[in-house]
Amino acid sequence: MKKVAGRIVATVGLLAMMAVGGNFTQAQKTVKPSEPVAVAQPETAQLQATANKAAARIQASAAEKTALINAVRANNTDQMRSVLLRNGFTPRQIEAIKITPKDTTGGHGAAEKISVTIRISCCPMNITITISF
């Protein structure tokens, strides 16, 4: 008899825990996500698409590529912004974004052999311009 009562108590306890867990997960699903997260994801994806197009245009133009390489090596964010604006970004897109240059060439190498990569990261918004072999 004690065994049966113990099993009944354990079963009722298990069912109660399952009901509480189900209510908890349902409550988490109905909570409205915070506004910045909902807005940041599409904006980041759109900016990355623009960055990919800009990188391709810069890679295709010897003059733009040289200008960006020189700006990255000199750590001149104004020149980097200028190159980005000429190659597809709008002033509104990059007005409040931090630009981080990254030179993995060691400061030397011909522009023809260097590739340009532009990556967007979120929260806070950041553009990383990498030049590499």
C-alpha cells in the first residue's frame, strides 16, 4: 500500500511540474521581444548586403582599392568613409557607425595582390574593413 501511495504522489508531482513548465514556456513565447533586437537584425543584414556590393566594387577598381588600402594603413577613418560613400553606402547608413580598420598585410604588398573585406557587426553597429593577401 505504501508503494502505491508513493507512486501516486510521485506521478502527481511529476504532472504538476510538467504543467508549470508548459505554462512557463507559453509565457516566454507570448512576451514581446525588445524593440532594438527586432530592428537591429534586418538593418544589419541590409548593411552587410551593401557592404558586400561595396567590397566588390572596390575590389574591381584599382584606384578605389588603392585609396582604401592607403586609408586603412594610415588608420584614416574619414578617408575610409569617403571610399565607402563613393561605392554604395549612403551618408545615413554610416553616419553613426564606428569604422575599424584591420591590416593583415604587415603594411606592405602590392594593391593587386591585396583583397578587401567589409563586415558589419551589431550592437553597437561597426564596420570592419580588412585588407589581406
